[in-house]
Amino acid sequence: MIESEKLADAPVERTASDGDGRVVLSARDVVVRYGGVVAVDGVSFDVKAGEAVGLIGPNGAGKSTMLASLGGQAKAAGGSILLDGRDVTKLSAYRRARLGLLRTFQSTSEFGDMTTFENLVTAGNGFKGASLTSVVFHRKENSRSDREIAGRAWEMLERFDMTHVANAYAKELSGGQRRLVEIMRCLMTSPKLLLLDEPMVGVAPHLVEKLVGDLCAIRDEGISIIIVEHALEVVRALSNRVVVMSFGKKIADAPYDEIVNNREVQDAYLG
Amino acid sequence: MGAWEFYITTLLVYFAIDVLSAYSLNLQFGFGGIINLSYIIFQAIGAYVAASVSLGPDTGANAFQTYLFGASLPFPLPLILATLAGAVLALVIGSFGLRRMRKDYQAAVLLIVSLIAWQVVSSDTHLFNGSNGVTGVGRPLGTTLPLSSLGYQWIYVVWTLVICAVVYLLVRWLSVSPWGRALRAMRDQEDAAISLGINVTALRLQVFVIGGAIAGLSGGLLVEYIGAWSPGAWGYAETFVILTAMFVGGNRNYKGVVLGTLLVPILFLELPRFLPPFGYPGLIDSLEWVVIGLMWMASLLIRPQGIIPEKRNLVYAGNFDGVLRGRSMSKLSLRRTQKAEAK
Ligand SMILES: Nc1ncnc2c1ncn2[C@@H]1O[C@H](COP(=O)(O)OP(=O)(O)OP(=O)(O)O)[C@@H](O)[C@H]1O
Ligand SMILES: [Mg+2]
């Protein structure tokens, strides 16, 4: 096809983690600039398999930009990003996604003119579904896997009490429902690492609990998570470790309890 | 009677060819979100290529015409080459015109490409005989089919309608496939599509090339019917007629674009023939363009989804055909599924 689709055919290795301490993602001295503004200023950290890391900091600290540099949406002006030991700094966003690095966005990014159900199926089909060669030449297998994906999508809707809006266009949903669609979309894929940018904004309290539970389950399956979140109780419930950013720099990287007692963090963030 | 029949069959052929154009634009815009303001040049290259390979050697009959290579390929080769030409041109133009940039800039680039192409082809007589264009293109199998000219008319009507049906099945199949869903995802939220691993650059180019191929085919069918082709037939504004048809009828819906094609380029543009002449010569033609523009605006303001809006792909527990096959459910099976769901 027009773009090499070798990556599409290569089986993606997914090792179930048993807390083996294998580093999945490693950011080294990452720098991102917007014109004169240095939004991320030499940030480094590692994320291990099955580890959930909270990324917190005041507004404008550079958290979203950090996620963007990891996901490939923002170009790193310096430093490097390693995914499973492979340097992906120069890799475009869609190629990183194919390597198992999935993300949500701070502003909701639902496919508005598609139904909730179609949003999930599209995610389930993933990049293989988007391949014209696969659609044309593997029709039999595809139709089987499409059914399987549709079944999973429906189960996902049941799990989040969303079957009643299965046929609603995503643009017709409430803010919280859109968030859920985004997260369900991520869950429909089988990522290695999830980057979540304020996923709980606008989600109803009882669903927040459910979502946290689900994210914990995902984490325990060996999928790593980086979550940017202002709601600290979510961070505490999910993450064994918290990275704090302020003015583009990393100012702390420690377990949650240590973080809340840290003077510098309190000054910068907790007030 | 004969004259009427001739007129009606001609309209039917034009209708079928315009429907092909509308399918092409609908796939590109309705599903892929690409505003292809250069559509007409893909139809044009199809027409020129089909003409060039079927004109045959210079017999001196058309003294002012330059003949490309004197080939006179048998049916259906000219049509196949026309289709390929549309695809190749789309590949070339798409690879620079579809770079990741704002949609409105992209549309502007494509419009400019269309204007440049028109200027170049009009001025350069060595290419496709400049502004005089090519004439004397024979009708496919015109000598083999032992039919009166009216009989041939009807055959051509059926032939173009069959091609329409085949192309319809193709674009419909593509648009309900996972590829089609990825296309709509890209249209709705490009960043999110990318973050699911979808290579939007390739996807955009693919839909552009498929649309270009359909456009090339439509051009081939057109030139084999009218027998001549020149820049007068493919001004940039022709693209707007089809776009208007698509918006009025309902982009994103294949029935909608067919209805729009019937309303705009066929009924509306043919209407003046039946009006008593008024004003200075050419006034009616100009007014037509004014009204086309107004129709487009009106449809965007009053009913942006078009007369027939996008069909919602409905699913119910256990029945996913709505999404997987774009199949709507009959009332009966709907009731059955709902009953099963209630249990
Ligand atoms: N596209 C952009 N162009 C220019 N500057 C930007 C852009 N995006 C972010 N910035 C700047 O980069 C800095 C970091 O922004 P970022 O969005 O990463 O912060 P954040 O930590 O996610 O904040 P919040 O908690 O409010 O979401 C800010 O000073 C912001 O103004
Ligand atoms: Mg942010």
C-alpha cells in the first residue's frame, strides 16, 4: 500500500507483568519548546511494566505537553524517549500508537458524528482495520474478528452502563459520557502503556470509582499507566508513584505519601 | 418523438455520469472530510486519456487537431486507462496537496491546482490541442453494434447506469468497512484517529486516489458519449455544481447525493431550456451560476445535513449488522431483538 504496513503485520509482544521491574517507557532529559516558552525542561523518569504513575502539578506546569512529547504529538527539542528500550523520539505519533502507546486528550476527542458503539468498534479495529489491503484481501477473517470486536464493544457498554446511548452520536453525549467513550475506546485496544490526561473531569462520582477500579485492573494486567489528574484521591487510589512538575521541571518523584509531605511540592502545588 | 427520446436518453447519461462524480466527492468529503475543489480535473484527465487512445491516426479530417500517438484501442481499454489516469493524477496531486494543514488551506490549494491545470491545458496546444480540445472520438463499439442511433442511445444509458450500480456497490462496501470507519474517525477527530495508530496521511491519500479513479472513469464515459472534449467542459466551476448537488441532497448519504444530482445538475440546469428567452444572450447562463451559489448557501444554512441526512448505523444487543454491514433492521427483526433484550 502507500504507506509501509509492515508494522501492522508484526505481532506485538505483550508480556504480562508480574512486577518484574522491566522498564516500559523511559524519558530522558526531554525538552519541549513552544516558540520562546520552554514547556518541558529536561524531564526524566522511567515507567515499569504494570506501574501506574501519577503526573501532577499546577496549571501550566507542562504535564499535557509532557504527555504530548511521549505520545508524539509534540516534538521533543532535546532528550530522548525509549519505549521498551527502543528509541522512539523520532517516530511519528501513529507509529508509537502501533507499538502500544495509547492516549487520551485533555479536551475530549470523541468521534462526534459516529455513534458511541461505532467509536468503540473503530478503536477495536485499530490500525489494522484502517488498512485498505487488509479490508480488501482478508475479508473472511475480518468479518469474524469484526463480530468479536462488536461483541466486546457491547460488553464494554454494559460494563459502564452506557448501552442506552449505544446509538447516540458521540456529539450528543454529555461531557462525562464523552470522557467515558474516550476511556472505553482505549480499553478496546490492548495497549502497553496508557497516557491519560485528566480522564475524570466531568465523570460522575460513582463512575469515577468504577473507572479507578477498572484502571487498577488494567494496571494489574501489566499495562502501565501515566495519569495526569488534579483529583488527588484518584491519583492515590491508582498510583504507587507520583511525579510532580512545576514550571516545566520535575520537582519530585516519590510514593504518594512522601509527596504530600514534601515541602517543595506543598509550596508549588498543594498550597 | 425521436427528438424527445434523444433528449431524455442524453439526460439519463449525464445523470449517471454526474452520480458517479457525486459518489466520488461523497467518499472524499462525506467520509474522508477532504474538500476536493479540484474534482473536475480528475474527470478531465480521464476524458482526455480516453479520447487520446481512441482517436486513431490522423486522417486529415480534423485538420487543426494534434494526434498523440494515433492509437485506437478497443473497448473497454480506453475506459480502464481513463480510470488509471484519474488515480495516478490523484496520487501525484494528493501527495503534495493533502499535506497535514488546515482544511480551508487544503481546499484553497486544490482549487488553485484546478485553475493552473486549466490554464496550462488551454494554452498548450501540444498537450491536448489547447482550447480547441479534441473532437471526433468514436463511440465504443459504435461500428459493431447494428443499431439505430436511438437504440444505441438506450444501450449507452443502460451501460452508464450499470457502471453506476457497480461503483455504488464498491463505495458502499468500502464505507461500511473498518476502513470506512477509520475514514470517518479521521474526518471527526484527526488527532484521536492518529492516537489509535491510524496513519491518516496514507488514509487520506487512499480515499483521494479512489475518488480520482472514479472521476477518471466518469470522464472516459463522458467523452465516449459526446465525442469531444475541451477546456470549455471542465472549468473549475463545474466542481461546484457537483458539490452543490451533494450538499443539497445530503452528503454522507448515497441516496441523498443521487437525489441532489437529480435536482441540481439535471432538473435545475435543464430548466432554462423550457423558459422563454429573456435578457441579453448569456444572461440565463450567468444567472444559473448565481442560483447555484445561492442554493449551496441556502442548503448549508437551512439544512446542513442535506435533504436526506446521514443514516445512523443502529445496533441492538446481539445484532450488530447495522454497524458492521450498514444494514438497517426490518421492523420485525427489530421487535424481536428488543423482546430478547427485555428478557
Ligand atoms: N500549543 C501551544 N502553543 C504555545 N504554548 C503552549 C501550547 N501548549 C501549551 N503551551 C504552554 O506550555 C506550558 C505548559 O502547558 P501544558 O498544557 O503542558 O500545562 P498543563 O500542566 O497540562 O496545565 P493544565 O493543568 O492547565 O492542563 C504553558 O505555559 C502553556 O502556555
Ligand atoms: Mg494539561
